[in-house]
Amino acid sequence: MKVGILGAGMSGLSCAFFLKQNGIGFEVLESENEYGGLCQSIRNDKGFTFDKAGGHIFFTKDTEVKKLVNSLVKNLLTVRRNTKILFKGRFVKYPFENGLADLSPEDNYECLLEFIRTLNEKYEKSKTFRDWIYQTFGKGIAERYMIPYNTKIWNCPPETMDTFWVDGRVPKPPVEDIIKSAIGISTEGYTHQLNFQYPETGGYQSVPEAFYEQVKDKVLFNYKVQKVEQQDGKWIVSDGKTEKVYDEIISTMPIFALQNAMTLPVKVNDAISKLKYNSIIMVLLGFDYPEPTDMHWLYIPEMSTPTHRLIYLKNYTLKSSPDGKTSIISEITFNEGDEISKLSDKQVVENIVNDLHDRKLIDKTKLSYSRVCRTKYAYVVYDLNYTNSIKIVNDYCESLPLYLCGRFAQFVYINSDGCIVNAKQVTDKLLSTKNIMPKPLQEINSIL
Ligand SMILES: Cc1cc2nc3c(=O)[nH]c(=O)nc-3n(C[C@H](O)[C@H](O)[C@H](O)COP(=O)(O)OP(=O)(O)OC[C@H]3O[C@@H](n4cnc5c(N)ncnc54)[C@H](O)[C@@H]3O)c2cc1C
């Protein structure tokens, strides 16, 4: 059996790794001349290393995935999160509900009071993300942080978004924690991400690199999949020049790339066309001064600045910039047609540098490096059409079967650890249809 894997990001490389562990033949087809997809980094450009598609850290709730990544990636540092939110010029501890004592007494009081009011309300199950925010945190926290920040990062009003992805996953904060937070007794909030890992050198791309090293003889670069079709029980894949034949296909490339490559029923085409996503601009800046903060990242909910998050990579690893220098990354979510999408890279840098300088977050007179990276498919947006549309797509792919794996292939909001989890599930499912018993991850880990 030979499996064609479309895309060499975290998902494609993980699928390849698991098939190899089970002794199954495969080939990975990648359109770019580089592996890693969204986990790619710009390495050592004038001494600076940056992640290209958003600030990345490794954390997972899955202990076997953590073991796997830690045995393959040799240079992971473990770092304790120190993250803040910039609110009315104050640096508020993250998550916001755990940092109420950092607010002015008036803001603190209103956040506390409005949270306590939610405890006496009998709500119907919230239908939109906006309702969920108000019901979970109360008006004070909602209007100061949750609504503006989420409007910025999702680039759409929270009332147009579904709740299934937060409901149950983000619990209502215990009243004890909110009271402690308001009077200044330390509480941590989301502890699963309290300690994260990051490669000492090479940026986050060192994570997919470790998987790539295991399968590299079977990865074909510069192969842009343009046609995928089923013929006589086989899959034919083409880049317009060379045809490939496989017994099974796992697609990890964005669902829109698959849509372009296949002739799909109208209903499936329509469903894919309704799926919403956001793009991201990363403004990478280097400075001729030592790192002035001890933060890892800073959320900026204020609507008056385009940046929604700043990343301080020097505090992840000292090797991300030369001695005596530091860097900062500004992340901006956008959609095609937004004002920022019409600006040249030079104009984007000018706007962001001036804005951050005016807010005293950088000193622009010491700027020595700048670069802009734009990523089209960055965030899956769970709008109110999502559940219907994705079901139509999944039902169709399962009927073929064509296996989907990954953030934009499955169209799910997963991180790189989720790509590994899903790659294991998808390859297990594929093997089980061939009556092959897949090796459990514990067994794979025990021999690495
Ligand atoms: C802003 C941001 C912040 C993030 N932060 C984190 C974080 O902190 N921690 C974390 O773990 N994860 C984070 N993630 C998520 C992580 O980047 C993704 O979950 C992961 O990289 C997705 O991998 P993938 O292989 O599914 O998809 P991709 O990385 O998109 O890989 C798909 C691959 O398919 C290739 N391809 C596309 N079209 C074709 C074609 N026609 N033919 C052949 N190949 C094709 C692409 O070039 C790419 O290599 C973040 C993502 C973003 C955008």
C-alpha cells in the first residue's frame, strides 16, 4: 500500500512519521520548497530568528504527545509564562479575570460586581459567542477586555460566532478566584499553558524539523497539487506535470486547495465556500538595545491600535537575537479588502512602528531590522454557519474515503500538538480499514 500525503506542515509530517512507524509506504507532496507550513521560521536573518505565521509555543494536555515531541526535538527550553494585557496604559496580568487588582479601583469594582451579578442570573444556553462572554464573565470584563480583544483577533463581531468551541472548554471562573484576583491574591487561570516549551535555536520550525528528519527521503518539494481524482480504486494526483498514483490519500493542505484540485458536488463546493477564515500580518522588528521587559507576550484589546498581540521572543530564548539586541513581533489579524491589506509592507512597518513608539512600547530610533510576513490561512473562524458546512464536507470526504488532517484541511482551531493528535487518529483509522493494527503511541515512544 502507498499513501499520498498532501502538504508537509506539522500534520503531513506527523502522518508520515506514524505511517513510517507502522511500516507503511508513503510519499509527501509539498508545494513550497520548505517544510513546516504555518510552523516555519525565519532563521538567523542578520542574527534575528522569528516565527513566520504568528508567535508559536509548544504546550499540550496530551502526555504521550509531549513525550514524543520531547524525544524528537532535542533543544526545547521550558519557560514559565509571563503574559500581560495592555489596558488603559496598565500592564494587567493574563488572563484578565486573574489580574483584576492591576486595574484602577473603579474598573476592578465594576468587573467584580458584574461577575457576581452573573451568578444570580438564570441564563438560557448562549447561542452566540457574545452572549457566552457576557454570561461567563459579566459585563465588566466583557466590555473592557473579552469583547474588544475577540473582535480584533477574529476580525468579526462575537455575535456572529458560535459557542461550541468555548462552551465546556473554558469554564466559568470560580467566584473565589475572581474575589482573590480583585483583592490582589495571586491566582493563575489557565494552568495548562503556564509552562510552555520553545526551541533554544532555529525558531518554532525546529519542531516540524524533527519530524521532517525522520521522513525526509520521502518528501517531494515544489510539487503543487492541482488535480486529485479517484480512478478504478486508486487516487491520481497531479501538479500539471507529473502524475502520481496512490492507494489512499491524506490531505493536510487547506481545504480550499483541495477544492481547487477536485471536481466536487455543488453542495460540497458551496459548503467549503461558506467556511470563514482570517489572515495574519506579522511585523518583525529588531532593535539595537537589550530586551527591556520580562514579558513573553502582550495582548492589546484597544481598538485604536491594529496590533492585537506583541511577542517578545528574546524572553523565550536568548538566541533569538544577537547579544545586546532584541526583537518584537506585532500580530495583526485581517481579511482581504481591509485597510491594512491594501498597504505595502513599507507602509505597514511605518504605521506599526509609529503606533508602538507612541505607546512607549518600543524606541523607534533604535530600529535596525524590519520585515513583514503575510499568511492567508491563519485562523479558522467558527461562525454560525460553521457546524452545518463542515458536516457536509466531512460526510463527503468520509464517503470516498479521502482522509483530512490538520488545521485548514479539517478546518478546526488546533495547534501543532493537535495536528500530531489528529495525525495519529487519522493514520490509525486508515490502517484499521486495511485490518492493520496500528502501534500505540506509548509503544512508539518506548522505542524512540
Ligand atoms: C497566529 C498563529 C499562532 C499559532 N500559535 C500556535 C502556538 O502557539 N502553538 C502551536 O502549537 N500552534 C500554534 N498555531 C497553530 C499551528 O501553526 C498549526 O496548528 C499547524 O502549523 C498546522 O499545521 P498543518 O500541517 O495542519 O497545516 P499547514 O501548516 O498549513 O500545512 C499545510 C501544508 O500544505 C502545503 N500546501 C498548500 N497547498 C498545497 C498544494 N496545492 N499542494 C501541496 N502542498 C500544499 C502548505 O505549503 C503547507 O506546508 C498557531 C497558528 C497561527 C496562525
